Amino acid sequence: EPWGLQLATLAEPSQFWQMLEDFSPDLLLLDVQMPHVSGFELCQIVRSTLRWGDLPVLFLTMHLDISKMQQAISVGGDDYVSKAIGAKELVTCILNRLERSRLLRLLTPTPAYE
């Protein structure tokens, strides 16, 4: 809260798309292992959608091996962070990712529609 962030969590992956529409997040935190679907699969699906394809995705996980990190990036993850990270460091990582996303939107020309 001191950083002005709101958090919505989801325990049931079947409600993912509804939560995404209702909450309309600026950033998505995923774990590698989640019930019923892997974070890798979910990231790949999110990346393939028109509306959410550019949503920043940060993997927050206890799996620290290089192959999982490479897989997270290859499916479209923007960052890969250990759950052992401190709260301030995690917030800094999130704020940096949000700022990069904001700057990218500013630098990307919007298509002209007739």
C-alpha cells in the first residue's frame, strides 16, 4: 500500500479470465507451478491474446534453475524473480517493470483508424 499498488490474488485458475477482465491489471505475477495449469502455459496463452498480449508478466517462483528461467523468458515472461526476494526488492522490481511498460506505450505509435 505505501507504494500505491493494488493486489488481486486468484486461487482457482478457472476464474483467471474473469479476474483479468474484472481487475484489469497493469502487471501479472505468475508462478511456474500452479494448480491445473503451469505458469508457462498461462503466460503463453496471455501473450497470444490481442487485449492482454503486452501485459507485463513477472514470474515469482522458488524454482531457480536456469532452464526454467529460460523457459519463462521464451514463453513471453518479462522477468523471473525468486520468492526469497525481500518485499522492498520485489516492489522495486514491479515498479521498474511498470515504468518500462509505461515508457514503451508512450514510445509506441498508436495505429490511426479511419
